Amino acid sequence: MEDLINKWNRFYSQAEIESSSVSEVLAENTYLLPHKGTALDLACGLGGNSIFLAQQGLAVTAWDISSIAIAKLAAYAARQALNINASQKNITEQLLTKSCYDVITVSRFLDRTLSDAIIAALKPGGLLFYQTFTREKVDQSGPNNPEFLLDNNELLRLFSPLAVIYYRENGLCGTLWQGLRNEAQFIGQKMHG
């Protein structure tokens, strides 16, 4: 655990918060967000999604294993008066409270053991915005360890209890230098009752 924390602390010590960006699946589908409510940004890094969600009027909880990333995000949120509660956490199923969030975002992070807990943490009607790396790649961007890479259509299987609002995974189809490559995007909604 300490090795993982140190790895990400080294990474984020070299990065500036201004370099963080919102995930495409969230930015391109902003119109689906509720006008108020609670959001959770899992494995938030420097908080591109957190900042974006707070700017849309949501009360954001942001978790990451890196204390450096969390410190930078918390300082930025305070300077900008953004409603972001950023905490260093080793993300486990036990951390996720049932029916607590209107929106959950996960970007470039994959822990398959969290799928059921993520679904349970959504309020009825809540939305999951998920974007991460796939095994089918056109170049070497992202991780190489298959444990952190999605198989074809895997997000659809991992989150099958959710109603699919949006899914995109271009794989190796068509003109390889155009469109979404090396990643899959998913938006799912927890149905009422």
C-alpha cells in the first residue's frame, strides 16, 4: 500500500492542478447532470472531474490515494470557493455508503471489485460516468497491465444492473487515428425502486 501511495505522490508532485482536465464522457454529456445534488469522484487525481462537477452546482466528494493530489485539489477548491470535500482514501467497498450520490465519476481507474458497491452507492435515478483504458489499443498510451485494462464491452457487464444511457468503445474499427481510441466510455443510471 505504501508503495502505491508513494508512486502516485511522486507522479502528482510533478503535476499542476491546471493540467487536470474533465473526462470526455462527462464534458460531452453535461446536459445529463442534475442541477443540484451530491457527486463522488473516485480516484480523482488532481480533480478535473471534481472541479467540473462543483462548477455545475453539485456538492462533490473527491477521493484519491495520493495525499499530494488531494492537498493540491483542496487548496484549489478553497481558493475558488468550490464545494469539494477532498480526502485521501484507499478506496474500498466499505467506504461507499449505499444510496448516497446522485452522480459518481470514475476516470482512468479500474478496480473490478468495486462495481457492486459503486452501483449501491448511487441514489435511485443516479448516474455513473465511467471512462477508462481498454486492452484493445492503437498505441501504448495508458497502463500495460491487463488488470487495469477493460476487455471488450466489459463496462457493460460490470455495470449491467444500471440502465445504459450511453456507451462507446471504438476498438480497432475503422480509421484508427480518428475517434475515441484506447478507452471505453459508459453512462449508466440506477433505476428507481
